[in-house]
Amino acid sequence: MPGLSVVIVGGLHADARKATVERLLADVPDSVVLHHDLATAAAGTVVRTIRDAAGLVSAGEAPLVNDCACCALREDLVPELLRIRDAGGTRMAIVELWDSVEPKAMAEVVTAGGLQVTGVITAVDPALVLPYLGNGDDLAERGLAAAATDQRTVADTFARQLEYAPVLAVADSPEADDEDRELLAQLHPTARQVPIAGAAPAPSPSADGLTVPAPRRRPLTPLSQAALAGFDIESAAAAQHPACALLPAEADAHGISTLVWHRRRPFHPERLYEALEDITCAAARSRGRFWLADKPDVLLHWDAAGGALCVESAGPWLASLPDAAWDMVPPVRRAAAALDWHPEHGDCCQHLVFTSPGLDRDGLADLLESCLLTDAEYAAGRDAWKQLPPAFDTLLEV
């Protein structure tokens, strides 16, 4: 592959992340690891190190930008990668993200800088998936905040790290059982799971049955192949957008269940608001899009992990846009809406997905159903819906 390949490796599971980086560094000749340590931010700087298979190549510091360590990382990362590329002799630059840095932002920064991201990998220890997904602690409480204003939690940060990456580097954890592995599979069913310690393919036999001589460079392991396979930044972003996200499908195995709840009637804002705590705590992870009667034209994003819920507007439903505005909507969004189009409501709907061990599927479904408009409320029409109490205005900061 010509030029410099940039591979982003992230994840809150630090041991798995470091093992992934070491594996890649050992597998691919002429590789370096670039790492920004945000733990030094309290002193006003971010420490940058670059190393290869032989050891440390260089170290330096980047000053904070607006008291934000993550901003300093963004400002310093691309120039360093360009310097490595222009110097020549490096095949792959492995960007090892600091614990709580999310890969989406960094992949977009690197791509915008004119560099080629060939892989985004989140390293995971299956035995730690549920503990991290259920951890509602603020990152600041754990010393993992990327800025003084960072209000993320361990759970929601881990969920986004996990679900953005198309490749999961999976540690061989003795503590992990079938339930742990099933939870990982249901949370991100489209991901390619690759063992960190996977062996390189054996040489193929020749037609006469004799073994072909080993090549001068040993074959890459599945992990390294995945790191160099290619990455589509636009597809990755679309897969996370609430309007066209690749949400998990129905599943039930090894004590783990995923409930997909899809309806064509809006929620009553007050009844849903009163039920939020019970709905949010019913599953380790839930996400999707939803429709409120008092805001019938607004697509709302549901994102819950660790017992905490984030609700935000994701813009208008396509059904509420004039025809002339459709040309400004990305094709993937139009395609997703077309697949789910209703003759009366267009793309307006409830599409929520809940994944958890011991999920009370029937109880959760009944609770969700009770929050929908009744037949009489529904029949009253949109003008009447808009007069319902705006219970979500505080959450939406309206």
C-alpha cells in the first residue's frame, strides 16, 4: 500500500489497547506508534511520544488549547503525522489514543488533514464489557476527563468507542464467559472481531503437495490485515447517525437479549418523561431514534448507558421537509428513510434497541407501549399534539 497508512487504536480497556498496539508494531515492519498522554494535562501540557519496534524515537510536549487536552491532541496530531509521512521510510503510523479519547473525532481530524486512515480499532476485554457499560461514574471522577468541562461518563464513552470502530481487537481473557462474548456480539453485530494474539496464516501448499517456501516477510496476522484493510469515514459517520444508524437486530442467546421496538405512533411527552428512569435502567445499553407528539417534526436521538440517558435533537424528520430540501440531504439518509417509509407518517417512527443480560422483554415492551398516544389522543391530530405539555424541553435545553 503506497504512502503512510494511519491506524487508530483506542479503548478504555488499557491493557487490551496496549497489547493491540504492541501486536501491530511487531507484525508490520517500518511502523511507529504515536501517543499523546493526556494524564499530564493538569500541568498544562500533553506529552507526545513516538516509538518504533526498537524503542523510543522522540518525545515532546504540546501546550493545552483553551485548557483542553483533547484540543491540544487535535492540533498536534496531524502535523506530527505529516512530518512522519514526509520523512519517508514509515509504512504504518499507529495512533494509540489515550483512554477516554473517542476514535470518531480523531479519525475525522486525520482524514481532514489529508492522510489515509486504513483502520480504526477498539481494543476490548470481553470480561470488562458489562462492568464498563454499567459504570455511570463521570470521567472526571476516574481521572479520565479530557477537559475541565468534560461531562461524559465511563459508560457512554465506552459505548461510543465500541460502536464506532468497524474492527474490535479482542483480548483472550480467561475471566470472560459465553455471556460476556454474546453481549459484545449483540452490542456491535456488524463489527469484525479479531483476536489480538491471532497467529499469521500458514504458508499454502503447492499444487504438488509440497509447502511453498516462506516469503521474505512473514504473512500478516488477521489483526494487521484488518488494520490495513481500509476505512470509509463517511460510512462510519452514517452508521452512528440516529436517522440511519446500523442498530442491532433482535437476538436472544446465552442470557443476553436485544429487543428492537418499532412503532408508528408518537410518544405522549409527559408519560414518557415519567417513565424515563425505568426505561433507561431496564437495559445495559439502549439507543435509537424516537418521536414525541408535541414535537412531531423533530427526530430525537436516544442514547443510554450506565443508567444515564442523553436525549438530543438530530434535526427534522425527512417527512417534515419540503421536497426542494431533499437534494441537500445525504443519499444514505434518503435511502434509510425510503426503506422505512410510511404512507401517512413518512420516516417518523419509534425505533429503539435495548441490549442487556436478563432483559425483561415483555415488561419493557409493555412500559414503552403505555407511553404512546392513546387512540383518542392520536385521533386528535397534530395540532392537538403540539398543545401537550413540553415535558422534554429541559432535557433538550429548549
